[in-house]
Amino acid sequence: MQINESKTDSKAIRKYTAEELKNEFNYLRAKQITGMMLSRGLITQDEYRLIMAENKTTFPTFLSAILDC
């Protein structure tokens, strides 16, 4: 059995600022709350999409750009 080790160029690793980490957390929390509202019938699918679009602008994050909302 052969194990291949992957080496990462340390220059390619990006460090997040405190503000960016805060935005990531806030976006994920807003997504979770909005999803709960949708599942409980408090908002429609269209309202969910509108709220999540607003959340993407309110909490600009790396995750909001790649997560399917």
C-alpha cells in the first residue's frame, strides 16, 4: 500500500479576516433560520429565494458564492 502525501504551497493558503469570518457565520445562521421558516410554512419558496438573495448581499462571503440556495 502506497500513501501519497499532498503538499500545499503555503503561499496559496488564504487567511480570513475577523470580519470575513463573522460574515461567513452570519450568512450560515441566516440560511439556517430562513430554511426553518420555509420548512414550517412561515414563508413561501419565492420568499425564501428573495430573502436568501438579500442575505448574499448583506453578508458577502465566499460560501454564499458557492452554496446552492
